[in-house]
Amino acid sequence: MSEYNIGTKCVQAGYTPGNGEPRQIPIIQSTTFKYETSEAMGRLFDLEENGYFYSRLQNPTNDLVAAKIAALEGGTAGMLTSSGQAANFFALFNICECGSHIVASSSIYGGTFNLISVTMAKMGIEVTFISPDAASDELDAAFKENTRAVFGETIANPALTVLDIEKFADAAHRHGVPLIVDNTFPTPVNCRPIEWGADIVTHSTTKYMDGHGSAVGGAIVDSGAFDWTAYPDKYPGLCTPDESYHGIVYAEKFGKGGAFITKCTAQLMRDLGCIQSPQSAFLLNLGLESLHVRMAKHVENGQAIAEYLEQHPKVSHVSFPGLPSNPYNALSKKYMPKGGCGVVSFELAGGRSAALEFMKRLKLAAIETHVADARTCCLNPATSTHRQMTDEQLIEAGIPAGLVRMSCGLEDKEDLIADLSQALG
Ligand SMILES: *Cc1c(COP(=O)(O)O)cnc(C)c1O
């Protein structure tokens, strides 16, 4: 599949049926798998052979879809998780342990910020947050002797900052650690972080990949480029024997291309069990089949709405990396020449009350705490997700009370603009 264009991979990568086999991927709705002999099953438990024994660790439907996502990202291996949160946790925890340190962009999804700064802190993993705009020397200063990973989002949710992937990858590699990029918003249709030096890519497949608001899920893809064996002291989990699998060494047995995902499946999925259901994987694959068609339309609608809002007298500010006025426009053009995504945020000049009134009047756009769906939706953080904060705290956090985040769906842009126009009054 590697010779095909991205749209062809969206439709067909990951699964090539043989003669008389189902054209669509089968949903293997089975928790367990049958073997003729205990020896045959034993070889699976020893990781001597590839196969399935229990759907808490691996399921064939999931693996077909993970293979498609790995092909889309240009990676060597992939796996599905039960959510985007699980994907980011697994990607980090696969190479971090108590006493490790992470360098992360400060402009990331709130759930991931909490995961790293609160929950992983309880596990003894420290973090230094750094502005995505930091210069290389500032980035260098964030590293410590126990740093094990760098983390950022291609387009951050909800701040819509664009990560300078090459700059972050170079810094990570100067310090001998991998760069993990959450590529949820642009999807591999619009940006492939691995081509710019990222080592591991994660997704909340709940967003554009599913695209229809039908199933929560996540994915992890390994580029296969990071050489764990060059840093055996930093990554003992990959470079020293795993006693729970008769002393195999993942980096030796599965090589650069397979070690990370195999360890993540064999240890983290085994012990923590955040697997996606095969039903959800099937729904995700339906979404992937049209991802390339849908992303172009999300970008087109986002651009049209951002341009419309930018000239509207009741709108004081619009944030969309595709606007020439946006500080991330140059980075966006470099990393995402086809555009980024369909999420636009804007501030109403009338503040909190204007935002409330505007949202009430909308007819097509629904009020939801979701993004990246076929149906346009919007959110006023001040009166929903961030309602415990005062107006002053909101300004400090860069989320003024009049801010609205709008996720442009797949409707006709003329209708969306007409809806905005009547709601703005
Ligand atoms: C939504 C989101 C997540 C979390 O994903 P879930 O599927 O909701 O667990 C992580 N990263 C980004 C960028 C997101 O938008």
C-alpha cells in the first residue's frame, strides 16, 4: 500500500481480502480464540508467534484498522485504544516510569494536560511545560537528565496553535528522546508528523477519524525510526529482558519497527486493558474510508467561516491558522499545505452575554462539548467547560468570556454562514 496516495489508503489500506472473503472488514466479536494444542497457545504467550488469544490484548478487527492508520501515518506499526486519553497515556507510559520527566507543549488538550500534570504526577512522573513558540535554546533548557519524551499537538485543541514539528523533533533528538505528536486535529490526510521527524503519533479517533460522533477511540502509531538500543539506560523497558515474557528484549526481538507497539500491547494492554471494542473499530474504519473526502470539506467550511467572521463588526477576534492574519499561518502552510481542520474560535465583542445570546439563536450549529463531527457544533467555554473560572481568570487562561469554539461540519457553507449571520444579528 505504501506506493498509493493518501485517499486510496483511506479507502483500502490495512485489509486486502482473499478469494471469497468478505469485502468489508469482519467484526470479530469474540473475547477468545480456539487452539488445537496447549503448545500452540503457549507460543503466543511467549510472543514466539503472532496470533490472538484474548480480546483484552488484541483483536483481529482492531488490528486491521490499526494497520490502516499506521499506513496513513507512514509508520511501521499501530494499535487501537479505547480512547484518545488511553492512547496518550499508553504512548507516554510505555517509555516513562516513576522518576522520569516529560517535556510537553503547554498548548495541548485539557484532558491531556490533566493526565500529565495531575495523574502521571501521582505516578512519580514529572513534566516541564514549554510554550509551543519557544526558541530552540529555551527548549534545550527544559530537558533534564531523566527526560524520556517530548509531547505536543500538531494543531492544539482548543488553542489552535500549530506545533513546529521539526523544531520539537530536533530538540528531542539532540537530547536522545523521541517526539510524540498528537495528530488528532489535522489527521494524516492533512499532516503526517513522521515525515517531519516525529517518532510516535497518537490520535483521538473519536474526532475526525470517526467523524460521525459514533464511537470513542484512540490510536498509537510508531514511526519505527527511533533507535531505543542507542539509549539502553533510558529505556530499560525496551532494552532489557522482560521477565513477564521469559526474558525477551523487545528492541532486539522486534527491532526498531516493532518494539514499541509490541511492548505497549504485551504489557500495558495486558495489565491495563484499555482496548477498543471491535464494533467501535468497525465504525472507525467506516469513518476512515471517507476521511480524505471529509477533511477537505471541513477545511473549506472552516476557512469560509473564519473569513466571514473576521470581517464581521460584532466579532473582535478570529483564530484559525488558515487566515493570513493568524500568527501560525506560515507554520500551517508549511506543515499543512491542504489546510488543517475545521475548528475556528472567535471572540464576540459583546463578551459573555453576547456569546450566550448568539449561541441561543443558532439553528444549525448545536451546543456540544465535542469537535470534529459531521454536524457543526459550538461551545462557549466560559459558560460550560470553564464555568468555575472568573472573567479575569478566563482572560489569563486565554479563554475570554466571549470566546466561542466552532467546529465546522460538513453542511453547505452558505447555510452555515446564513445561520451565523442571523445569530449575530
Ligand atoms: C479529544 C482529544 C483527546 C482525548 O480523546 P478522547 O477520545 O476524548 O479520550 C486527546 N487529544 C486531542 C487533541 C483531543 O482533541
